[in-house]
Amino acid sequence: METKTILVDEHVNNDESYAQAVDYIRGGEVVAFPTETVYGLGADAMNATAVDKIFAAKGRPTDNPLIVHVDSKETALEYVEDVPEKALQCMDAFWPGALTLILQAKPDTFASNVTAGLPTVGIRVPNHPVALNLLKRLKRPVAAPSANTSGKPSPTMAGHVYFDMDTKIPLILDGGPTQVGIESTVLDMTSAPPVILRPGQVTKEQLEEVIGTVRLSSETKGNTPKSPGMKYAHYAPAAPLYLIEHNSKLIEKAIDHIHGKKKKIAVLSREDFETADYCFPLAVDKLYDSLRKCDQTDADLILACVLPENEDAALMNRLEKAADHKWFS
Ligand code: TXA
Ligand code: MG
């Protein structure tokens, strides 16, 4: 299959581009599109055959459910039931935006592979003109996980999507780099108090200002994870990634040590380390691009320089997963 990328710029007339995307999705195909967080791989959430194509293109385990995207709170409420008051408050406060709410799905609405057979669904209204335009024209809910190969860093640019999805999907809508750079906060509204299953741009503090106490998921700890996606490897670059405390002396020592073993090193940091073979920026909106850039090098090892106490919770969460919790020592 040929994979076409089309630019959807706010300043040009894009009617034809959207019409193509709508035709593909209505016809049961998969189209990649930008959201404010990361690019999504979208299909008609009511068409199981179309949704299967998402799992196939990503190589995603079928027990990991997908997030459903809709154009408004009103549309969302057509597909979910037993919606708690606090969920409505979150919708009003954060939608459109980087917050996914786990709610009871109305039975027999979504294709069962969207929710991996669960009675709940993750749903959000993305805050991106291209995504909203597409959803408004489609008049259908769109199941869309991040548009990367399963296990790899999520795509924040159309080029990232093309790298992973070339020949696998017919169309990529290119809306430029995404603003946020990491995936939405996932908040489970079916527990009391609500639980953050995945941290993101919308923080625990911001949520608590609106709905009171919110818990942070304590990850798996041997039990079946509440968010099925959490048990899988994530965001991993090809070379092993280690976390290291951001302390210049410590990092220079680590670089020396690795060079002593005749190995090449890439560093992710807010500061340039000239002795490293490669150095890429570390920031929420640059993380995935930097991880992907490491894959373009011959580095044998990657060090991510962090100050755990000061880091953004969502950034730290992604880095810990990408490193599989390994610290350099
Ligand atoms: O920012 C985002 O959320 C992006 C853009 C494209 O919207 N999408 C995204 O989707 O990150 P994905 O599929 O890569 O991540 C979905 C996460 C997974 O961790 C999954 O396990 C969880 O949401 N999830 C989905 N439905 C769920 C449900 N019913 N119960 C618990 N967790 C769920
Ligand atoms: Mg993902």
C-alpha cells in the first residue's frame, strides 16, 4: 500500500484533504492525524474490521484497549452511561484537551476490539483543529492509539508516523509538530476516588482543583493492571536507556567509563555534554523526537539526565518506562 502524506495547513483550503480522510475512515481504512498530544492512528470505532487494521499496523497486543476520540462533550455522552458528576466537571474544565476519561461504555456501541472486551471505554475530545475538523466531518467516534509501532516512542511529527507506518496505512494528515508532545492524562472515573492511570499534561493538582481527591495509580505490583497498556514495554529506543542523576561530574565520569569500553554514548539532557558522541534535548515536547534521533545514531547506550525531585511527573513516567526503570551505576 502506498502511504500518502498531505499537509493540512490552517491557511489553505483543505476541504479535499479532509474529504479524502473521511472517505478512507468511512470505508474502513486507517488514517493518521495530529492531536495536541501526539499523532493518532484513527479508524471508525464502530467497525471491528477497521479497528483490527490499527492493531495490525501497530503490532499492538489485542488486550490493550484504544482511546475513542469525539468532537464534543455532547457527542461523548451519546456513547457512555452512569457518568458521575465529577466526570462531567472534568469534561467542562479540560475538554477539548489532553485528558482521557475512563467511563462505562453503553453496551453494543463500540466494536468490542476497541475496548478489548472491557465494559469501560477511554474517551476524549482532542484540542487540535485538524483532529476536531476531521471528527466534525466524520460524525463518528474514532478509535485512535498513538500512531507508532507498538513499544516505540509515540510520534510527534508526521515524519515519525511515516517512518513507522509507511506501506501500512493509506493516509497521513500532516498538521506539523504536536504541541504537548506526550500522551493525554488517563483518569479512571469508575473508581472512587478517581485514579490517574497515566500521567500527562493535565496534572493531579489541576484535577484536584476541580474534583477533589485523585489517586495516582501505583502501577502493576503483580495485580492485573487497571490500564492494560501499563504492563507493556513502552517508548523504548533501540539502544539501552539508563537514567542518571543530572550532576555534571557524575555524567562526565559515566561518559569516560563507557568510552573506556570502546562504546558510543548518546546523552539526553538540558545541557550540552561535548564529550558525549551524541547529545539531544530533554524536555516534554522533545522527548520522543530525541529518543527517535538516538535510533538514527550508532550509540550503544543512552543516558537520560534527570533530577527526579524536580522533573515533570509525566516526563519522568515516560523516561522510567523507556529505561525500564534502570539507573546507570
Ligand atoms: O494522547 C493520547 O491519549 C493519544 C492521542 C492519539 O489521543 N492516544 C494514546 O492512545 O496515547 P494509546 O492507545 O497509545 O494509549 C491508550 C492508553 C493505554 O495505556 C490503554 O491501556 C489505556 O489508555 N486505556 C484505554 N482504554 C482503557 C480502559 N477502558 N480502561 C483502562 N485503560 C484504558
Ligand atoms: Mg501509545
